[in-house]
Amino acid sequence: MHLVGMVNPPTSQYAENWRNPLSRADWLSGSFTADLGRTLERGCFDMIFFADALAVPEDGAGDYATTLRTAGKGAIYLDPIAKAALVAGVTSRIGIGATVSTSFVPAYAIARQLLSVDHLSGGRAAWNIVTSTTDAEARNLGHAGIAAPGQRYDHADDVVQTVVELWHSWEPDALVQDQTAGLFADPSRVHRVGGELSRGPLTLPQSQQGHPVLMQAGSSTRGRAFAARWAEVVFAIGDSPEAMRELRTEIRDRARVDHGRDPDAIRVLQGVQPIVGWTDAEADAKLAALVAQIDLPSALAKLERLLHAESLDPAAPATEILAAHRGATGSAGFEDMLAAVSERRRLTVAELAIEQALNQLHPQLVGSPATIADELQHLFESEAADGFIIMPALYHSSFEDFVNGVVPELQRRGVFRSAYTGSTLREHLVG
């Protein structure tokens, strides 16, 4: 199986991470990010990737006060390209992913930044492709508001096409560096690109792995179509093994039928939040402590901000509230997941708020290393997933618990690597 670590401090998927005594408080320091990279490389993870947002999240009135008071998700993000470059300098094998938005960053800039990281890391870079979802982000980048989802994905198709062409505007043997003949690069092997977004060529030749790996996390119908066309790694969220398996099958089938791609070249990774204890009882106690730290009024305020709603009734059925505020988050796939989980579990608004603050309703695995390994192995071997995006509750302790406990158990069972066999990220994903 393949493992990727998702990093988005100070909150992680657990809203109270920043207040927990088991979490490091130096998340603005270089050592915080460097240590995460080293820990996950010690665990032989395929990749670490950095989430991003381009605005402090606002409520329906455009106010960001609730987000800042409670350290809501997206309150603070360091630039992911800077973090990727930092990790490249302190590691030698783990892949490094950075989130960059197609809606606001020019194709040429995306191509140049990510290929630079790919060269500096020896072929270990990945691009987590996002279209962004909020008006706040759009206004920060000089736009009146965010475009409709279909328009965002249509533009993303054009951007990714252009970026890939720019990455290949230099043929593999274009950089000659023949000192005797005095030929640095062969102009006949360096080309302009088509389309309206850039003419090229890029200022960089191809990297050790050809070009950065493409990663994408859209789960809406349009997002799945986009993933089938472009993604080498798909960040998926399923609320049950059956839903996970259905999504993986759909993306693989779409890739084969619609685009002639080899489905085995796509890795569909399910997001999970593991709570690891040395025994099941210890893990249950850890989870209870995390839940106990969540303040219900604060959790409700965050949910109201997310849904652009006011004065939600804690006792109301969550499905009714979600239906009434459809489209508020800007992510149809995320809202579909919230609705499916709320309906299946019959959540009230209060329960939804707590779950959203705890894990954003992503699948949660709780138990000893053996118990969690059992669940991961079953999902992997039943073809519900090619691997997993590990989303920690606490930094760095959740990753350390997973690397120290679950990874050795997976290695003992022969379902996860004990050492890297390749040097590039694409080699990790193929192996």
C-alpha cells in the first residue's frame, strides 16, 4: 500500500490541535516542518503534502472574526512551495507535494515553481491541484468572486494542459552541456507550447522523474472526471468501504474509457484519521480526551461559519440544515460527504459540529497498531483503496504514533515497504 502524510497546521483535521498539550506550538518554525518530513521519511511514506488556502475563511457576512478567535481551519497557512523546498533540503527519499490553485496562479508560474522543487529534491515533487472554492480567496487575488465549479474545472483543464506542455517544452536530451563543442542546449529540442495561457518554453529542462506527480482531491462528479483525466494520485474520501470501492472503481473506469489511460497507473488513496494507542483501551481513552476538549459553542460557531448560517438549532437534524445551506462551502463533493454521513448516522446539528471539529467527518480508525493495521490491510486488499492519506489529529505525536506503531505492523505483514527502492516519487508510486 501507499502512504501519504497530510500537513495543515495549526489545526489539522482536529480543530483543537493548537490547544492540546501533546501538540508542538512552534508550527511557524522551520524545524517544525523539517521534523515532520524526517519523521515521515523514517516511516517510508511515499509523500508528505502541504495543504493550502489563500484567505482566512469568512462567514456569510464576510467576517473572519470567528475563524481567528477559534483558530478555525485555514486561519493560517505558510506558503506550501516554501515548505516543500525546506523539506527537500532535509530529506533524501520522501516525495513532497505542494498545493497550488489553478484559479489564481498563472500556468507558467506553477510550472516553474514546481519543477524547481522537483529538481532541487532530485525528482520528488508533486502538485496537489486545487481550483479554490471561496469568494474570500478570489477577492484576495483581485477577482470579484469565485467562478462557478464547472468554470473552475474547465479553466483547470486548460491550466494543467499548459503546465504539462511547459514541463515537456524541453526534450529529455535538450540540455547538452558539451564543453568541447561549446553547445549548452540544443535549440531544436526546446519548443514553444500551444494554447493561450503561455507560449513557453520554460526556463528549466525536464527533471529526474520527467515532471512532478499530479495529485487531485475533487470528489464531485466534475472533480472525478478531472481526476480521471489528469491525476496520478487521487485524494479520496469515502464514508464506508463500499463508497470507497465505488469511487476507486469509477475513477479507474473513467480514466480507461474516457482517456485511454492505464488505470493501474492511478493511485486512489483514502483519507483517514488514525488514533493510535498501544492497546485498544488506550486509543479509546485518547479519543475520549480529544472529544472532551472540544467546546460545543465554539464547534457550533465554526459550523455556522462553514455553512454561512446563523443560530443553528443544536437539536435539529443535520441533514435538514445541510440541505438548507447547500452550496455554502463551495465544494459539492465535501457537502455530499457531510450529507451522506449525517443521514447514515442520523446526526443532530450538535453532533455534526462535534464531528466536524474532531475529524471533519473523515473516516476515523481507533485502536492499537494491530487493530488499525487490520483495518488498513482489509481496505487495501479488498481494493477499496491503493493506500491512505494519513491525517493527524495532533502534530507531531499522531504521526509519531503511526510511524512507531502502525508502520512496523504493516511492514511485518508484508503490505508496506520496509525501505525505499527508488529515488523519485513516481518510482515510489509504481513500486
